[in-house]
Amino acid sequence: MKLFFKYVSLNMLGMLGISFYILADTFFIAQALGPTGIAALNLSIPAFGIIHGFGLMMGIGGATRYKILLSQDKREQAKKVYSQTVLFALAFGVLFLVVGQFGSEAIARFSGADVQTFDATSVYLKTILSFAPFFVLNNTLLSFIRNDGDPSLAMFGMVIGSVLNVVLDYIFIFPLQMGMFGAALATSISPLISLGVLMIHYFKPKNNLAFTFQKVEKPLIQDITYLGSSAFVNEITHFEGISFRCMTGEVLCFSGLVGSGRSELMQTLFGFLKKDSGAIVLNGEEVTFASPPEAMKNGIAFLPEDRKIAAAISTMNVRENMSIAVLPMKLSNFLFVNRRKEKSLVKEYINSLSIKTDSMENPITTLSGGNQQKVILARWLAMGGRILIVDEPTQGVDVGSKAEIHRILRGLAQQGIAVIVVSSDLPEVLSLADRIIVMRSGTIAGELDANDATEEAVMELATVQAC
């Protein structure tokens, strides 16, 4: 039991140090760069999570097999596992670096960066990815050194790297005014500092780690990645222990950093993803949606985050995009579409939602982002649902369209519809919500009443890890 607490307590102290620098990083960026900086940071986090998760997968998987072999007195095989893990981890770290040099702008666009956030997002991504080999190697060695009987040093490496990250964050962002690049650079230097601390282990008499160049063996790497895969999945996306209620006539906003599990939760509610456990209760009855059509039949509508890929059908015009979801239910007589009813319905929503288009026959791709979003919103409203889920409803739209979408969502709530909004835009969350649920690392970090909520309170819940 004493040994157990020795390892667990030291690991908790290390994680506390990481939580401290994450909070400080977010605070400094918010103070220096405002909402644009926070949005860019949020958009960059998934890529950082993948790098971090890969390092954890290699470290935990490799160190677990290493320790098992040591306990069986198979030292040569244990050393082989160490060398193979480090080689494979470094190879993928270099791959991430190459992707960062040539693909950071493409990743920024794919992540949803708009005109305001694109430059900051691409700079942050390129910097972080350029240091990917060090992030991956640091996470890998932390696990090996911990399992090689030196948990104290592993903890000190994590804490010292985190503390100096905070110091460098402040220096780079404020006195040197390096902006988003400074924030990313401070974070990227952190694993270098941690690695410097970890190198002390290799000069200690009790060190069993010895690296040798060798050919990577596929079966061994498969074993390592299998053992560590839970760490990778846990790092990039999961949610558990979720319990919340949404009432008719209210706007319930979900906030949190990108990758916190908000979108995955909504996709599960709508039947895109399968839940492993738990229950969804609708109007007092437990329901299970095996697919989106089942959710739609129960009056649930969902506007996904990426409307261009998952919602708007680029080959169809405005009329077809708006009416497609209700054709079988409301606009068809046996096998034939009632064009008069279809056009009447489309015209009604074009007018009520102030959709700017010369003709309902125009391709949807000719509309602005805000008007495309309104068309997709009209598609689901036409179904007469009682629950509306919208993921990043104003991402990439102009200021005028954003205000109009906010007005529509509030109006729907006043009509008795339960509106659930997922948004990374804190001012949007604070202006729209009746209640705010903040998610962090796949669980609910807290709930705030809109009257008491502030940007600082939301960000604290979103970033401060519980220990």
C-alpha cells in the first residue's frame, strides 16, 4: 500500500503542475489576445491532444510491458521493448513535425478557424507540431522512468517543466509581446526542460534503461500500442458520468475546450454515436436512438458543427436542402412530391428567417455562411421537433447573421422548444444561455446560472483539472 501511494501521489503532484500551466496559459492568452486568442487556442487543442495522447500511448504501453518483463527477470527483452518504443515514438514525432511544417494551415481550416482566428491558430499549430518529437519523447520517457523505480524524478520533471512554462508564458506574451507564437513557444519548451530533468536518471546506478538502434518489430509495436491504447483514447475523446436535464422553453449552453466531449455527447444524443451505458429520458420515458432517423421521429433536431460537410448538401439548391428532411412526412402524396406545398413551406421559412437569396432554386453554395446556417436550421424546424441541438451555430458567419441566429434561437425557446447549444464562443454562451454546463475531459466540470456566470468562471471550470 505504501508503494502504491508513493507512485500515485507523485503522479498526482505532476498532473497538478500540468493543470497549473494550462490554467496560466489560458489566462495569459485571454488577457493579451482576448476572445480571438482563446478561440485559436481551443481550435488547436485537438491536434495537441493527439500528440500528447500518442506519447502517453507509447509510454504507458511500452513501460507496462517493460515492467512485466523485468518482474519476470527477462532484462534483455525488457531493454528491447524500451528501444523499440523510443524508436517508434520518435519516428511518429518526426512525422508530426513534417505535418506541422507543411499542413498547419490546412489543419487550422479543418478545425474551423475563420478569418479572425486563422492566423493565430495556424501559428500555434505549426509551433506545437514543430516540437512534436519532444512532446512524444517526454511522455514516453516519463512512463519508463517512473516504472524503472524513479517516480520522484518523473514528478519533478513534470512540475519543473510546468512551472517554467508559466514563467516563459508571461515573459514571451507580455514583456516580449510575442503573442500567440510566444504562448506556443513557451508550451513547446516545457518538454525540453522536463527531458533535461529526466536525463538525470540515466546517470543513476539503479538505471536499467539502455537504448540500442534496431529494426522496429511489428508484433512488438502492436503489443505496446494495444497496452497503451486506452490512454490515447482517454486523451483525445471520451465522456462519462454525464447527467443533465434540459427543460422546454430554455436555452441550455454547453461550454468547454474543444475536445472536452461536448460534440460527441450531442452526437450520442442524436444517435450518430452509440452510448456504452446510461439512459436518455424523454418526457419521462427512457428512449434509445440507434440512428438519427429514430431521434428525428422523437422530435429531436440536430445541426452539426461542420454544416458544409455534415449538413448542407452542396449539390442541391436552397429549396432541396430545406425540404429534404420532411419530404416523406409532409410534402409527398404517395410516390410524388407536392411541389406547391414544398415551395410554400420553403418560402415561409425564407421570409421568417430572413434568408437572403434571389431564388430558392439557387445552389446553396452561393449563399453566405450565415444564410446557409439558416437554411439548415429551417430544415429541422420544418419537422416540428421539440428539442433542437445546435453545435457551434455561428461559427464562420458574419456579425449580422450571428445576431439574427441568436434572435431565432431565443424565439424558439420562447415558443416552448428546448434549445441545446454547443459553443466555444464565450460571449455567445453568456448572451444566449439560461443555464451553462461546462465540460472538461469528457465529464461535467460544473453548471452555472447565466445570471451569475462570467468568462473567468467558465474558463476556470473548463481548464482546472480536479486532483
